[in-house]
Amino acid sequence: MVKDRVLWLDYAKAISISLVVMFHATLGVGNAMGGTGFMHDVIAFATPFRMPDFFLLSGFLVPRIVGKSWSTVFERRVLFYGYFYVLWLTIQFGFKAPHFAAEMGWGGVLSAYAMAFVQPFGTLWFIVVLPVFYVFAKATSRLATVVVLAAALALHLAEVHTGWMVIDEVSKHLFYFLVGYRLSEALTVLATTAARRPLAAAAGIGAWALLHGATIGYATIPGLDVVFALAGTAAMVATGGVLSRLPGLGWMRWIGKNTIVIYLAFFLPMAVSRTVLVKLGLVADVGLASFIVWLTAMVVPVAIYFAIRKTGVGLFLFEMPDWRRLAAMLRRRPAVAGQAA
């Protein structure tokens, strides 16, 4: 069962990160070209469950760490995500600084950079709220599931709008993260059942897709949005189970196991490819242009990662340094130097 669970989760996470990147790539191209295409229809279909699915699958992994000490939770989740936020925030600002400076001056750039530590910047807000979710899950781990989920659902339905992204997004998505954590066993049963009966599961997924598409206009109604989100996420979990039975999808499983590689780095190839396509007028169709930008944003980060792994240069971009090992090396270095003298 453990093996099946890992397999289906990887495939489901691959779908999840693909939809996240697709959303940003497609909207960016549509805004730049002043139109819409077939990719807009795809993201419209996925919108009711795209972010709930992302956070629910993240919550599925909570049982592996929530029983450990607070120091472990801090190191593996708070410090981990904090490191990547600061690093990639700085990288993104480095690329965008000249453009920002032309609009607001370099003083404005520095102010905007400082503000990003309070109000998350761009797509990086995901990894700011995740450690908050882990801390909350740890703090409430001894409470009854029904109590925790009911409170998180009430927070979601309250539709909190303070203007502060962390508060608003935590309120909106915490429920789905906790569903992934608290109902992880039920999700495992769903995925493994789909893996054992792929034809029946595929038929069920198809029926859901038809019903979802026919009723999607109701997905924004408070309360019903939760139903659409959970139904869509269940379909993605079942799809992960079905895909785990198919051969030749090792590349997809790799994406699911390494979603952070794509999540952290997709912004740059997305922005560059969009700019090139739009400014040079290479593709007139918005849908095709969106597809090309999305594919580029998915593939280039993976290529960069493999190049880094092969050369050994730049591992810090995707792997948090072992601070304890670095500190030990620094402590040893003067002693070695003294012996050499």
C-alpha cells in the first residue's frame, strides 16, 4: 500500500503543478495578446479545483512530520520554505529590477523588495503559506478531526478579505490542506482502488468531467465551491491511481516528485518565451502561444536542474544547504590551515 500511495501521489502532484503553471502562462499570454484561446477553456475547467488540489496533496504529506518535534517541523518546513522564498524572491527581483526602476526608481525597488517580506511577491505566495499550514497542523494535531475541519471550513466560508495576502490565502485554503492531512487514509483508499480497477475509475472520472463541465457555472457559489473543489480533487487523486498503472510515465512521476523545481523556476522561461512570442509576432493564435509558453515553463526548469546536477554548480538553487555541515566545515577550516602551516 505504501508503494501504491507514493506512486499515485507523484502522478497527482504532476497534474497539480502542470495546472498551476498553465494558469499563469495562459493568463499572461492572453493579457499580452489581448485575447483568449483554447488554453483559457482548460484553465477555466480546472479553476474550481486547481488550488484546492495543490494544497490538499501537500497536506497529504503532513502525517510524515507532524508527529516529530517542533524543532524538526521548523527545520524541515518553516526554514526550508523560508530559504527558498528569500532566495527566489531575490532572483526574481534581480531580473525585474530594471523594469521596476524605470517605473518607481531604485528607491521604490528597494521598498518593494522589503515589502515582499510582509506581502508575498508574485507566485511565491504558495511557499509562504505552506509553513503556516504545517505549523497549524502541528499545533492542532491532538484535536478531533471533525473540530479542526469544521473550524477550517467556517474560516473558508467566511471569505476573509483583509488585503493581506497571507491572511486571506490561509483563510481560503487551510481547509483543503487539512483535508489532505486528516483524511489521508481515505484518499489512499480512493487512489489504490482506482489503481486496482482502472477501467471503472476511468469511467467514473469521465462522468465527473462531463458533470463538472455542465455545471461549472455554479462553482463560484459559496458552499458549492467546496463541493466542486473536493469532487475535482477526488477525480485528480483517482487519476493519479489510474496513471500509476500505466507504463512509460516515469517522466511524469519525476515531475510529481520534484514539483518544487518547476514551481521555483518556471517564472523566468515563462516570461521570456511570452515576450519573445508576443513581440516578434511568431504565433498569432492565443491558444497555441499559451501552449508553447506553458510547455516552455515546464521543460526549461527541469533542463536547468539536470544541468546543475551534472555540473554540481548551483545546487543551492533547488536544494537547501545543510547548514550544520557547512558550519562544521567552517569550524574545521582554521585547524586545517594551522596544520598546513
